[in-house]
Amino acid sequence: MEEVLEFIKKSRMYFLATVEGDQPRVRPFGSINIYNGKLYIQTGKVKDVSKQIAANPKVELCAMSGMDWVRIKATLVEDEDIEAQKSMLDAFPQLLDRYQAGDGNCQVFYLTDATATFFNLGAVPPVPPRVIAF
């Protein structure tokens, strides 16, 4: 899990895919953090992505750095603990102009049943993907 976090931090951004009805939805995210041994992401309850996760918590995340990339499939679980929200906001203080822990909008989720698959597009000879489950 720490390796996944470090890769995404190096990438500086990841893309989160959800489903809305039968339509996939993908958007860039930046906030990701480990708290109490779990990997968390953050959004706002007023956003469509929050509603999509509530309807179907199965998601995929994807990030790329150079010729390396990772795809993570997981199920998200909302954590209403104020301390989990504070931890995310401490890690990403740039969010404080939009969110406060316990404001009723700040929402954090942790990943469960997660599988991260690492790929390298430029390896010669090609190397098989590497998989980490957490």
C-alpha cells in the first residue's frame, strides 16, 4: 500500500473512474493518504462523484509516471470519522479553502479489496505486470 501511495505522489495526480448508470465517469484527483493503515481518498458530498460512489462503490484509479503506470481496482468505504478527515486535510492543506473536517461536505473513503497492477510501457524486453493486493 505504501508503494502505491508513493507512486501516486510521484505522479502528482490520478484518475478515478466510477459508474453513473451505464456510463463510465473519469476525473482527475490529487488527494490520497494513508490513515490508520488504510489508503484513503477525499471528495465533497455535494459532487456527482459522491453520488456515483454511493450507488456503486466499485472504482478504479489510474496514475502514470514516465513510462510506468498503475491501475488500482477497489471498493470504497466511507469513513465518517472526523480524525480521518483531519488527517487528509493535514496532508493536503490546499483543500482547506473548500473543506473543513466535520463540515458536512468533506468526505473520505478508504479502499478495500484493492488490487494494484503496475505496468511499464517501455521495458525491453517487456516485463509482466506486477500485482499488489491490499
